[in-house]
Amino acid sequence: MGTRWEIIPYERFGPVAFDMSREEVTKALGQPEHADNGFFRYGALATVGFDPEGKCNWIATSPGRPVVASVAGIELAGEYDGVVARLAGHGHQARQGLDEEADSGATYVEDLGVYLWREDSDEQSLDTVAAYRRGVWDE
């Protein structure tokens, strides 16, 4: 079982709050394995994205490796369709992709500020769970 990180919609994902500076994220997660202008990468743990002002605006992880993500008491792990069904069963509507990527493996649950990704839309594995600050992927 991995480390459990709760998503608080549009506020935080686990120990990282949106609008944290690069320095604050480093205090929360340690030194990144790779850093560039827009991202900190922490290997299998997480990738943290920053806006042009250097404030955290999204966090992504691969479910169960080593993070187990949840939102509103719903675990975001297991088969992709199962995760989408659990969210729908709690009244959360998932939207497939943005206009230009409608056939992709991207799914947005806007009321929760959650993005789900599967590498191959024909596969059932859930590859990435991300949470984002309002205005990033919900416009």
C-alpha cells in the first residue's frame, strides 16, 4: 500500500497546496530529482507544475506507485472505468478530454479539480491522477 494523499478540490493534493512557491514545495517534498522552469519531478512519487510566477498550479502522480490518491472519500486507483464509475456514483460528472483531445485518454472531473489519464484509451489502466488549481484545466 502506498502513501495516501487526499485531494482537496482546487486547494491541495497531499502535502502540496496550490500557490505554494518552489521553495515551499521543496520543503514539503524534498529536493526534486529534476527541475526546470515549469516542473519539479520526484521520480515515481509526483510531478509538480508551476505557473510563470513560480507558484504551484498542478500536481500529478501515478496511482499506487507509491501514492494512493483520493478525493471526497473516493479512492482514485484501479481500473480506469471503475474509477470513473465510482466518481459518477457519488454524483461527479467526468468529461472526456478537451475539445482538441476528445478522443484522448484524458478525463476531467471539474467539480473536484481532478484530471485522470490513461496512456491508451483502449486500455483499462489508470496511468495518472492529477489535481489542479482553478483556471488551469477547468476553463
